[in-house]
Amino acid sequence: MKHLTQFTAAAAMALALGAQAAQAEGKVVVYHWFEYMPAELLEKFTEETGIEVVMDTFDSNEALLASLKAGAIGTYDVAVPGDYMVKIMAGEGMLDTIADGELANKGNIQEEWADPSFDPGRQHSIPYQWGSTSFMVNRDVYQGDINTTDILFNPPAELSGKINMLDSQGEVIAMASLHMGIPQCSTDREQLKALNAMLQEAKQHWASFNSDTAKEVLVSGDAAVGQIYDGFGAKARQEGANVEYAFPKEGYVVWMDNVVLLKDAPNRDNALKFMDFLLEPENIAAVTNYARYSSGVVGTKEFLDPELSTQPESNPPAEAGKGAFIEVCDEETQKVYDQIWTNLKK
Amino acid sequence: MAGGAASGGSARTDTYREARHWLLLPSWVVLIFLILIPVLMMLVYSFLTKEFRGGVIWEFSLDAYDQFFFNRGLFGDEPPSIEWTYITIFWRSIWQAGAATILSLVIGFPTAYFIATRPEKVRPMWVFLITIPYWVNLLIRTVSMKFVLRDQGPLNDFLLWTGLIDSPLHIVNTNFAVQLGLFYSYLPFMVLPIYASVERYNFALSEAASDLYAGKWVTLRRILLPAVKPGVIAGCILVFVPSLGSFLAPDLLGGAKNFMIGSLIEEQFKGNAGNWPFGAAASMILLSMVLIILIVFARQQARAEKGGA
């Protein structure tokens, strides 16, 4: 399914300001995840710069890559891939380089995100939001310790058959690797065979694979355990489900979504203005308040919803395991992981 | 198709005789640009070399078909044996689509018969009623269906209330839920062609049969059914074919635990695998299967018509 939502909320604003001005400044074409940016923020951007925002949305990193590969390069100015996808897209030559001094607000990037492994020196990207992927457990159904990946892969009887997994090879296999304590891009045959066997065994405990409704199944009670992103999980809790986010001792997945400048961007200057806009603490804080994740920008604190600082989904306990980014495997290794995923879903 | 034989006897006076060569032009444009060229591209792509993370390299390769039919183990270095994975996925899809078609037929046929036997004035109203739910987007309908069928949904609440069951029926995330979803998605495609056939049926034939001491069952089987068979076949094809490739119902109602043809192909283009030639090959195999089914149907029908005349 491809959500093609032409975002024209900004157009209404542009009309109010006088369509002439907007016309003169042109537009910026954004390829973004769905439900990830508040409409008011787009209106604010148009108000400040006179640039109209046109937005298409995608629903997975892989879908973004597929669409750009199929010929959408040259259509969009900026996109919002996750960490490992930034690395892949850079490797595919799909990203333009941001020269020194082109972004006035580049200094606002937090030090720990200024030189990430997936984009050394931030040559192509700026931080958008970061968070974690773990799972939530319905506390009405299960009261025991949830901070272990056994909940997903070797669950207690009360939870067996009530587990929803994300329908995403990367997230499922990364979590499974953490569970087994093996590297993500293992080339060790015994480890890979064991991983394959473990997933086959675990599958009998799972009710479904679903990413789009990861939150809904927890809120409705259809699933008692659900793999989920932290901010999405916070929303599930706020919607009234008695669910708790787990920080497994074996570790969990962390991710960062980034705004990248695409190669052959038709409105390159406007794209840079858009990126600068998102590096303003007040603006990116508005995204964080909406999406319930964290930004990678300094000075956002005063603009943030105070509840976020105590939000359990964003504050791992001291005994939690380490967060790990999803790794990019080489072609030969990836082939085996693709096969394991097909075996799991055949 | 069937209508051509009936009306072809006398040449009709054609008001737009001069323009008749141009009448099909829009259809040809649609057919060539939106069906023929994409299908040919798929055919070509299925014989190319896969590029890592999506895309193709322009070198001839049979790898995609090899992957479909031969299993070389987890690491790709064992001696080849028959690959059952994709055959299983195809078989599962065929089975699900078949079950949905039968369900549609069992419910659609009496419905169509009922509508066709109402007074002429109220028939359009009944047809209209059948189509109303289909004004709503397929995704919304499928999600709503999930809400109705869930363990805590209205259906289970009702059954528990009546005392027919003690604990909720688990319907969501089963194959049965997928069949229900497919059946509900495509029911009008079954009802409408059958309705059209039954409406044209000459009911005097049924009367004649019963005058000649044929029972109700025999009349149905030997008189009505053969007469409306084209409508039944059209309905079955119209339900079966889209069910075969659908992935909404399997994903939402079936829990996506097992690939169906549609989701397997989708994964090759949008998922991690990024194996375009394999996705194209799977599509070509699906297309060939559908074509074979259609040809078999068409031949049977032709034979039946010849036999009847």
C-alpha cells in the first residue's frame, strides 16, 4: 500500500498570505513517513518563508528506497530515512552533499549526533527524531518481569499466542540476534542455523505480524504483547491501555530518522531552508511533542511538553541492556538473512 | 462474448459506421500502455540479474526462476532439491481464493436469483442495495470487518450473550478470517453477473420442465443452471482472480504470518529482500496460471456451446 497524500494544508496558508508570494518562492517537495509531522508546523514554515510544502508519504525505509530506485530521484528535495537507510542511500549515490556553511543552524545538532557512524560528519543529513524499538506488555494479562527478550521469543504460557510482531525483517531479526547474543550480520553458519531454528520455534507463539496497526492491537487488547517504537507505545499508553514498555536486559534496537538532501533536488535552496527550519529548537520540539520521540538538537528543553522528560518509554532504567542500531550487512550475508525471513513467513 | 453469438445473426445498421475504426482507440491506448507494456517489462525483468537492494543489472539470468523451483539450502551451496516454499505459498493462495469463491457462489447465487425474480420495478433498488457497502474504501471495510470479528467484538459478544458459546471464538488471524474477508470484498462481482444471466432467463422453460414432471431439483440442475452458466463462470472468475493476488485481507485479517502470492511479490519490491527479478518471475508464474485457468474455462464453454447447438 502506498499512501500518496498530497499535502496542501500549506497551500491554504499561502492563499491567505497572497498566492503571489508563495509562487515566487516556489516549493519544497518532501518524502516523509506518514503521521510524523504536525500540520501546524508546515503552515508555520510556509508563513515564515513563503515556500509551499508538498509532501508524499511512505511506510517503510525499504519502500522509500524502492520508490527512489524506481525513478523518483529528481522528484523530491528531501526525504526522512532511518539511520541504516541513510548509509545505504549514500552508498547508492542517492544523496547530495551539504557543503560547509550551507546550513546556518548546523551547530544546533547535539554533539553525540554530530558525527554518527551512518553519516560521518553529517555530510548528507540532519537529525529528525530518534528513539527505540522494543515491545510493550499488557499488565492486566501478565505481571511478571518483562525486561527480557524471552517475552517475544520464548514467552510464558499466559502470553503465548497473543504476540504481535512488526512486519519488518530488520526489526525482528535485530531483536532476535540480541536475544541470542549473536552479531547482527553474522557469517557464522552455526549461529545462523540456530537463529533460523529459534525463529521457527518462536513463531508458534505469535498471533500476527503487523506494523501499521502495532499501536491499535495493543489498545484494543487484541495483542497482549506487541513489538513497537517508543513514541508509538507512549501513545498507546495515553489512549488508555494498561501497557508497559520493556527495556530488555539483552538489549533493544535504537534508531534515528534523519532529513537527507536528495541528489538532483529540484528545489535545492528551499530544501536547505527546510532543513535549517527543522534545526531550530522550537520547531523540532514541536515534532517531538507530536511524535513523542526525542530530537537530536540542543536547546529544545524549554519548548518540550514537560511530561516527555518523565515518559517511561524514553527513560530506560539503569539495569536496561544496551541500545543497538540496525546494521547494514553485505550482499552475501544479507542473502542468508532474506532466506531466514522467507523461511519464517512461508 | 456469449452475447455476440446471439445477436450476430443480422448485421446491425450502424449510425457511427464511419467512426467505427476509432471507437476502440481509447481502449487500445489503455491496453497497450497500462497493461501490455508493463507486463512485457515484467517478463523482461524476470530474466535479468538482480541488483543488491532493488533494481536490475542488464544481464540475462535464470536465477529468479531457479530460486522459485530449486532449493539450495540456507547458504545456497547444497545440491539442488525441489523448492516447496513458493509452491506452498501459491497453493495456499489458490486454496484461499477458491474457498472465497465457493463462499461467494453459495451466498451470491440465491441472492442473484432472488433479485432477478422480483418485479421489474424494484430490481434496480435491490442491485443498488447490494452495491452500497462497496462505496466505502476496501481498506476501511477490511478493518471494520476485523473489528466485528475480534475476540471482544460484537459478533463474539452476541454469541456469548445467546449462550451458544462459552468463550470467544478466535476468528481473527485465521485462514477462515481471510476467506471471509475475500468473500466480502468481492461478493458483488459474483452477484451482478449471475443476476444479469438469471434476469435474461426465460422462466417459461422452468414451467415447461415442471409440466413435464421434472422436480424442482432437476429443473434447477438441468434447465436453470445450464442456462445461467456463463454468468456463474464470469462471477467465479471475477471473484477468484482478484482474490488470488490480494494482500489486504491476508495481512489485516490473517495476521500476515504466512506469505500469500500478493505479499510475497510485494516483499520483493518493497521489503528487505529487494529482489526485483524474483518478484517479476513470481508475477509471471501467477499470470501464466491465471491465463491457463481462463483458457480452460473458455474451451469448456466453447465445447458446451457447440454441444448444445
